[in-house]
Amino acid sequence: MAGLWFTEKQTENFGITMKVNKTLHTEKTEYQMLEMVETAEWGNMLLLDGMVMTSVKDEFVYHEMVAHVPLFTHPNPENVLVVGGGDGGVIREVLKHPSVKKATLVDIDGKVIEYSKKFLPEIAGWLDDPRVEVRVADGFMHIANSENEYDCIMVDSTEPIGPAVNLFTKGFYAGISKALKEDGLFVAQSDNPWFKGELIRNVQRDVREIFPITRLYLANIPTYPSGLWAFTIGSKVYDPLAVSDDSFHDIETKYYTKELHKAAFILPKFVQELLQ
Ligand code: SAM
């Protein structure tokens, strides 16, 4: 891919297209097709199985919104788990919270971690922090073997195909509930409401059956199909909408603000209808 236009197809009739200056690395890993490309508009970009995972120019939206919404909802998050997230972006944001003593990253594919460190240092550069433990393992199995351990869990997975299929099941959410402490909460990336409404509806239904507080929030991510991205929160005690103003402390962000924390839960009507 040099001087070519790359398209991530969302349906047979719609895709998102961008110009690629050059390919930096291509490899069929044990789990997926990994490509690192330099794009003309968005900087270096990680693709897995032909789908955009992250780009240097807009990654801050996704990573800030995955990390800070749950971490500011919990009054004292100390032990945090990221499932997937091998590019390291969520970990970088998690480490901005002084209460966090330990952050564990469990990604099934060590090659994602290796090549993110090489080609996306502004995203992956915090994976060697002493508070971080990196494990190359299946997140489903890690969750199945954890009990009463974590304050917050972030599921930063690929779409529900290939190795991530199990990460979108009710059994996984039940495992997450067991892996969380009694006042813990989790967030999972839940794709986009334009084309994946059924997935969002199913995830909400399953999470609602397990967690007393279940909410959906949105963010604008230009390199993801349709640009509108959804996240599901399941919480045992703390409501992300009930966070008081003095719970927020100053951290450096480019998208997340305390006002946006609440505004992100105000849903367009067609998205509200998905949840009914
Ligand atoms: N932010 C992206 C998005 O929404 O498209 C996803 C980021 S990408 C780093 C997701 C990661 O999930 C990949 O590195 C992939 O290896 C990992 N993954 C997929 N299935 C997994 C599993 N079962 N256990 C742990 N990690 C998994």
C-alpha cells in the first residue's frame, strides 16, 4: 500500500477510505492479519484484519473515553485491568490517575504489543511503566480465573470476530462481574449505532441482566466506520451519571472533560430506541 487509497468496508455499499503513504509492517500473526501503515492524513495507523484499530491523530478520543469515564466514576480505583488494548493507549490514560497502583494489560496477540511499541511510541510508550504488568494471554481465560480482584476493567477488544468472539458473550460479562470487587465497574467498546445496532442492543441486554447499573455513552472517532462510537458501562454500585463535580481532578486530556463525562450519555433518539 504505497500512494494507494485503503478502504475499510463496513457493508457491501459503504466504507471509510484514506490515503496511505507507505506500509511499515505486514504480518499474519497467530490470531490476525496485522498491518502498520503510514497514512497521509492520520499518521501511523494499526490495522487488524483490514479494520482500523487506532491512528496517531485521533487515538486520544477513544483511549481517553475508555479510561476516564469509568475511572472518574469509581471513587478510588487502585487495581485496573485492560482486556485487549495491546496498542497501549488505554494504559497510558489509566496511568494519569494517581490512585491507580497497578494496571494489568492482557492482550492475546504479543505482536500487536511489539509493533505498537515500534511504530506507535506516542501510544504504546507507557507499557514499560513499573505500575504496568503486560500479559500475552486470552482475556476470556484471564477473566475466568480472576475473582474479586479489580476496581475497573476496560474491554478494548477487536470486533466480535476471530479471537474476540468470546468477549461479547453473557458468560464473559458474568466473569467480569466475578473478577470485579464488590463495588467495581467495567466498560466495553461496543462498535457503532449506525451499522451495529443489533450488537449494541444485545450487549446492553446481557450486561443489564448482570449489572444493576448499565449505561451507554458515545464519542466521535473519525477513523472508525460512521464516526460515532458506543461504549457500554456495567457497574455494581457507582453510577457514571451521579459523579459529583468535586470527584474530578485535573489530568491532561484533549477530548474528555468533566462536562463531557455526563454529556456523552445523552443519546440521540435513534440510539435510545436501540436500547428499548
Ligand atoms: N480500539 C480498537 C477498536 O475499537 O477497534 C481495538 C484496539 S486493538 C488494540 C484490540 C486488541 O484486542 C487487539 O490487540 C487484539 O489482539 C485484542 N484481542 C482480541 N481478542 C482478544 C482476547 N480474546 N483476549 C485478549 N485480547 C484480545
